[in-house]
Amino acid sequence: MNKRIPHALLAVGAAALLAAACTPAPKQNKVADPGTQVSGTVELWHFFTEREANAIESVVKDFQSTHPNITVTIKSGQDDSKVTQAIGAGKGPDVGLSYSTDIVGKFCSSGAWVDLAPYIKRDNVDLNKLNATTRQYTEFDGKRCAMPFLADAYGLFYNKDLFAKAGIAGPPKTLDELTADAKKLTVKNPDGSLKTVGFLPLFDFYENAAAHLAPAVGAKWLTDDGKSAIAADPAWKTLLTWQKSLVDWYGYDKLQKFRAGLGDEFSGDNAFQKGQVAINVDAEYRLAFIKDQAPKLKYGVAPLPTTDPARYGAGYVTGNILGISKNAKNPEAAWELIKYLTTDDKAIVKLANLIKNIPTTTASLADPALQVDPDFKAFLDIFANPNSSTTPPSASGPAYQETFGTFLTSWQAGKVKDLDAGLADADKKVNNVMTLGG
Amino acid sequence: MTATLDAPPAVLQGAAPDRRIRRQHRLAWIAKHSIAIVLAIMFVTPVVYLVLISLMTSDQALTSNYWPDTWHFDNYVRVFLVTPLPRYLLNTVIYAVLATAFMLLSSVPAAYALAKLRFRGRNVLFLTIICVMMLPPQVVTVPLYLMWARYGLTGTIWPLILPMLFGDAFSIFLLRQFLLTIPNDYLDAARVDGCGEWRTLLRVVVPMARPGIAAAALFQFFYAWNDYYGPLLYTGENENSWTLSLGLASFHSVHHVDWNLVTAATVLTMAPIIIVFFFAQRAFVQGVTLTGVKG
Amino acid sequence: MVAGSIPQKKPLRVRLRHHATVLSFLAPALIGIAVFFLYPLVSAVYFSLTKFDLLSVPQWVGLDNYKRMGEDPYLLQSVRNTLWMVVVFVPVRIVSAIGLSMLLTQLRRGASAFRTIFYLPALAPPVAATIAFVYLLKPGTGPVNTFLAHIGIQGPLWFNSPAWAKPSLVLLGLWAIGDIMVIFLAAVLGVPATLYEAASLDGANAWHRFRYVTIPTIQPVILFATVTGVIYTLQYFDQAAVAGSIASGQATVGAGISQNFGFPEGATFTYPLWLYTVGFRYNALGYANAMAVALFVVAFAVTVFLLRRSKAFSGEES
């Protein structure tokens, strides 16, 4: 075989590759002067479908009626990796709407989403109108590249019928009360296997992620310089010790066997909705599911139980986010759309009513047009609580949470003998994995 | 003597009119068919379950209630209302048919060259072609996607079809192995008769290699038909180019999936290729004619 | 003149014509190799030496990614899982496919119906198929365990048990065996009847005919199934990720891959799953490419080994 050919191919390949790999430097977006007329087309990508996509479409129509010079085209069903790939290839949307905060760290630090500070300053947008926690998960390393678009808040759902049967007056307010209630509510089969579980303490069950339970003890994920705080923060140790004691009381194998027979979280067989689990951690979107799939269920909503009574009422908060791509052909129009969707209180209330998530500005929270029933109000309160927290953005996305999650899997299975050593090791693993993000 | 699928070759049956031997044959016949029936039940049950889900309400899907409480044949209608299935079907057909045709055009000659022609570097080339399969797709797609984006072909199905004009490693490997099983005597006979290599391939080899070619074609066709990640990557941003497999994902929201509609759409996606397979089986039946060796 | 069998120097014109002929057969494939293999391979090697997140210009880091691989505990775990799959999954599937093909050749009535039924699961889109399969094996309420309980057997937790999760994936692969079964069927049907006749005349019974006629004749296809089986099982990802998500009760989340990768307890945590997670969810494409290059090297080594060992069966000299 001709020896020259492979070399030539290699050269061609390398050249083509370098040409492709050298993504252009972020454009220096010149911010227009205040009061300039804005016009053009904006392309919006999001991941919602069906009912939620329709809701977004109707609000965008409102936007277009008040901004007749701007046309918006919407593409649904686009997830984070599609957006990342498109932007990396030099194309993609003008505005991206993501359903999680995982990408904020990377998109802010790499400039994939542009810095919104100049726009915010020029248009005098008051960021204090936004809930404090939502501000936390839309900026990274001092750069604000995103704005919050509707939020989720997590709390405790409890089965009122089972509570009455067990003689428990109200929802638990401390972790000890939760343990006591869980034990009282648990019913076993004649052969010793579990029939009804008061509270299922496994970390990988439904919404029991460590992030969702962290506000119960006020645990911190990252230190101020972005390193893992897991070993240093004693709150984690408290949480894990509490959780393991409850797991051991049930019996890990018995719990896994019980859990294996439970239905899918979002199906009609959801264990809480079927009364197989009496107390469950979940977010406000569960309300719509219960209304739909288990309308006869008598349930209550309460904040997470906490170790410190002063912190009671707090919960985990997260949400969807909007940003402007660095490849946007019309960043000014894109900013107008984002500004409308995230700071126009009427638009936010309409969206919240349609999608049944939590509006993110203080004014919209108090707006009488917002459809609120007592259960939804409980979540609004959790959302507004100053002690509520979120998971800080990171350049490696959800890496630190998932790495800790694998440690928790071993922990609850009883494979970690020394908790302190285990947490220190988890720290190391988390720091190591976070360096992937750069 | 031909070996067809409907009648095992006489050799496998043996040939003795003795009563005892006939009874042995009957027991063997019963045993084989019983095993086949039990296996068939096991194979078909999950598919039946998929069909059952497609007839349930969304709330009952994926619950422990495996038999529909209420029967919803209208799910099959709803599927057409929610997504433009006919357009996805058209895209899928174009993709599968063209990919298969192009694959055959480019891969059969290459496989023949690797199996039956002599040239320096043949083994190296063969190994290189196998190597093509060894790079994980997640990693191959990044530079290829950048390349296609440069040519403005993202958002269409062409990045999926055009590469088939340049050979498909899996198919080349498969075809080569099949072609190896064809005795060289037939090729020598053709060459003696004055056929060039191309005529030898087309007139002599292809008819003999029909089962193998049919297998490779079926493989490619079904792969393209059910391909999800390819269309997701290249057509994801342009709904007009979506294929059926992407259409299945239309029923997903962030927290909710209409599994009954997903399975209904799945059944609709599977129906055409089941029919294709049922009729394509004949390609196996027809042609294994390997009459004795020369002389 | 018979091509290639006379070891003497042929005139230049003939040789050139021969080369041109060969080239005409190979030209499209050669282009394909250059564009769709060499280019991505060079690219993969290049990116593996950088820190790259797809959104910024790649930064050169030399062998750092490879060094990281040596110290990555998740990598080690994922390698163990993937190796288990290769060692178990590939042989079990091949043996079963040959067995099923032979069974099919023995059936007379309804052969095409059986063939279609055995092939059916392979025609189902992988995600839907995995969901149906996992749901039928659901421990508490699924029909399989209910049936087993009726006949007195305590069924395992299948996809929810760390010990049974991978065997359950093998079962899933066996159920979807139609794809390689079809290939073996074509191969088995291609065995010349004359060979069976000859063996029969020599006094061989059914088992002998299978062992000494069928198997040797289909050796090239067995080799093919082994090599492709190893290569693809090294990249086994979708079904494991989806099955893990469904078994953990989150069939719906995100793109179908839940945050607890490798449920239960990391049993379904394969190498490609880690590669995908690291590259596309943690934004470390450089590291992912290093993992891909390592995977390529392993696949290459195994393939060369397999090809060398079966040189006698590759049909080089018939």
C-alpha cells in the first residue's frame, strides 16, 4: 500500500479538525443605547412539550402583540445537550430555556450564554425584585448569564388518613419527630415484609436526593472558593447519621425489597398516591398529579422538618432558566424577550397559572390574579423563606451532586464503616470530579 | 438439492420406514415444536404487553395493572393528532431505503474485494474496516457534527444517508464473511469463461450470496428504521426532518410521559418493518442452491 | 489466465489493470474510511490531549486525561461492569442464536411465523422494548415473579438487585436476539446439503453432523458475531442506562437517564455510560475522548487476537 497516502490523509484530517475545533472567540456584544428601537427575529429553544409548550406559546404571543417589531420562532423538545452542541457548532438558538440549572456554571464561564449585566444596567432592571435563591442559581463566579423562569419548591407531603389512623396530629417539624412518625405509620405484613412505610429513607428513592434534604439540616455543598464542603460541614454528618438509623430500623434489604415493588414516580402507581408511603418529599408539581391521578387522596403539605426550629419553613428551591446565546443574531431582541418573560409580572403570573410552577418575582407572588389554594400557598411560603437554599452552579454541572450520590448509595447499604473517613474520601472524589469542568 | 426453510433437508430427517424409528421421529417433532411454542410465548409476551399499554389510559400505563381497565383504541387516532406521523414516516422510509440501497452499492463490492480478490494490504484494510466500529459513537459524533454543520446539512437526514455511499463497516464485515463461504471454484469457472471481476461479482456471486446480502440489507434497513440517536443529533432542531423514532419522544414532557401514546406510536412504527421482514424472509428461502463441486 | 494463483511476474499492463479493478471495488469504502473513521480518530486523539467543553477553544493538557484515568475510581468500576458484560453476554448470545437457528431449520409447520416471532423483539425500538421488559420483571407486582410465586419459587429482584441486574440485562439481550439469529440462520442455511449427505454416508448422526459439518462451515460467521459482539458490548450503554432509570422508578426523568447512574448500587454502570456522563453532562469532552481512545485500543487488541486465533477459520484458503 502506498505509504504516502496515510500521511496525506492525516494532514488533511488534522487541518480539517483544527478548522472545526477552533470555535470563534465570543463576540463582543455591543449593547445598544437606551431607547433604541428593537426589531428582528428571535429563536427560542426549550424542552417542554404539549400542555406546557402551549402555555409558553400563548405568553410569547402576548409578547409579540406588545412588541410588534419582534418575531419569535419557537422550537420545542430541545434539551441541554442539543443546545450545547448547537452553540458549539456556531449555530443554535438566540434564547435558550433550560429545565435545570446544571448548565449555568459552564455556560457562564465559557461565555456560551452572554453576560447580561450590561443589559440589566442599561435598562435599570431591579434584580432585587427576583427571589434571592433564584438569583443564586442564575449566576456563576460573579457573572450573571441567566435569568430565572418559574421555579420549583420542595416540601413534605403527608397522608392525612394514615396520620389519623395512627393518631398523629400534624406533620413532623423536626427530624426526631419524622423518625417517630415514620415508625408509628409503618405497617408490616404477617411474614415481616413491609406493607406500608411511614417514610422511605433511601436516598435514591423518588425525590429523596441529598440536595432536596439538605435544607433540613442546613448543609452546605461548596465552600466560597468552589471546593467541596461535605466533610467540613457537620450538618451532613447529622443528616447521614439520622438517615442511616432509620434505614437500619427498617432493615436495608427489607426496604429495597419494598421499594422494588413500588410504582414509577410519575405514573398512576406513585407510592405516595397509593398510600404505600405515608410521608414523602416532593415539589409543587405533585399537586397537579394528585388532582389528576388520585383525587380522593386526603393529603397535607408542610415544609421539611428541620434540626433547628429557627430554620423551619425552608426548603430546596430550583427552577428553569433563560439565557442569550453568544451566537445570537439579534441579542437586543433576545434580551427584550427574556426581560418580558422574567420581569413582567403579568406575564409571569399567566405562566405560573398555566404551568402550575412558582412565579419568581416578589410582586407576582403577591398578585391576586395568581391562582393559589392553601396547598400551593404552602409551597409559595417555602419558596419565599429566606433560609431556603439551592444547589450552587458549578462548571462541571451536576458532577458534585452525583458523585456524592454514589457515596450515599454505599453509605445506606452499610458499606461505609467509618463515616468521617468516608466523608473525607467523598470530599476528595468530589473535588477531583469537579476539576473536569475546569 | 436445495435446503429450504419449510422442509428440513432429507439428510437431517434420516430415512427409514421402520415403525420404531417413525415413533422416535414423532416424539422429536413434538419436542421441537413444544420448545418452539414455549419460546415463542416468551418472546412475544413483552410485545403483547406493549400493545396492551397502547390501549390503556395514560394513568394506567406503567402501573401494576397489566390488563387495560378501559380500552382506548382511540389512542391510535390521538397519536396522529399530536404529531405529524405521516411526515415522520416519509422521512423514515426515505432514510431506511436510501441508506440500505447506498450501503449495498458501496459495501458489496468492497466485501467482495476483501473476500475474493488478492492484493497487497488486504489484511490491513480488513482490520482497518473493523476498526471503524471501535470508536464509540458519542465521540465520533462531535467532529462529524461540526463537519456537517459547516456544510449546512444539519437539520436534514442527509448526514445519516450520505455516509452509506462510502461503505458501512459492519455490513462490509458481514458480507465478507458470507462471501468467504462461497467456494472459489465457481469464481474460477466464471473467470475461465472470460468474465471480468465485476461480471463475476454480479452474475455469479451475488445470486449465490443472496441470503447473506438479504441479511445485511435487512440489518441496515431495521437499524435505520429504529435509529434514534442519529436523527436526534442531526435533525433534532428541525421537526420537518424528524423520523418516527424521534416522534416517539414527542410524548415526553419534563415530568410526564404519555406512555400509552408512546407505545401506540411504537406499535405503528413496528408494524411496517414486521411486514417487511415477513416478506423478506423469502429471500432466505429462495436461494441456497449449492449443487456439488465441479466435475 | 486465472487471477493470482500463478506465482510469476505478470506484465505491467495486467498488473495495473488488476490494481485498477481492485481500486474500483474499494474506492467508496476507502473514502468512507478516511472521512468517517480516520478524521474522527485523529480528532479523538487530539481532543484526548486537551481540556475541551465544546463551547470554548480546546486547551492543550498533554497526557493529563490519561493520568486521570489511572486514578479514577468510577472508571475502574465501570470497566469491571463492562468486562463482565463482554465475557458473559457475547458467548451466551452466540450460543443461543446458533441454537435457535438450528431449531428453526427443524420446524416445518409455521416456520415463517416462528421466525417472525423470534425476530419481533429485535424490531422494537430499544427504549420501548427495555421498558416493557423491565416492567414484566418488576419484583413486587410483575407477572414473572407472580407466576414464579404460583409455582413456589421466590423470584429475585431482577433489575432492582445488584446481583441480578446484569444477568437481567443478559436476559434482555437474549430476548432481543433476533438480530444475530437472522445472520446465523442465513449461515446455517448456506451449508451445502451435499456435505450433510457425505457425512451421513459416513455414518454420522445428527449431533456429529452439527459438530463436524455445520459448525466448521459457519466459522466465518461465528468469527464475525464474536468480533462485532465484543466491539458492541464494549460500547453497551442504552439498555443499561434506561433499565437502571426505570428500575429506580424514574422512567420519565430528563432524557431517560436518572441521576443515580448505574442503579442499583452501580451494577449497571458501564464504561460508555461514564464516558457519556463525563463528556456530555460534566462538560469534560477531553477526558471523554481519552476514554474513547482507550476503549478503541482495547477493542483493537481483542480483535487482532481473535482474528489471529481463527486464521484457520477465516476461510483464507478454502
